[in-house]
Amino acid sequence: LHKELQLWENYLDGAEYIAGAGIGFSLADIAFFPNLAYMIRLGLSLERYPNLVNYVKRMVSRSSIIRSWPPHWKNTPGMTLLS
């Protein structure tokens, strides 16, 4: 899992979204983010991956994510990164 997360961490080096610097929000984010969010919900810590932490913060602030977010995810204790 660490090797895979490190790959995604590196993709975000100097980029705001998964497809790379200057690309912006894309299908790559639509495919990747729900999987990452679910892993976080199951207890994955991203403390070793600052680019992924910033990415998650950026994604959860998007209006499309806010509107489609499962309501119980916003109130789960210990899931401040996802709220």
C-alpha cells in the first residue's frame, strides 16, 4: 500500500490534481478520489503523504463533493480530514 500511495503522492508533487500540473480537475480525480476517501474512512492515515493530505482538503472543499458527500461521513468522529 505504501508503494502505491507514494506513487500518487509523487503525481501530486507540484500539481493540484492527479492528472498533473496545469491540467486541473479531471476524470482522473473523479476515479481516484472516492477510493482514497473510502480508505481514509476505513482508517488510512495520510500523515506520511502531505501532497495527498492537501489534495483531500482541496477535494472536500469542491461544491460537487460537498453536494454529493454521504451525510454520515461529515459527522464521523476522527474523520476531520473528510469533514
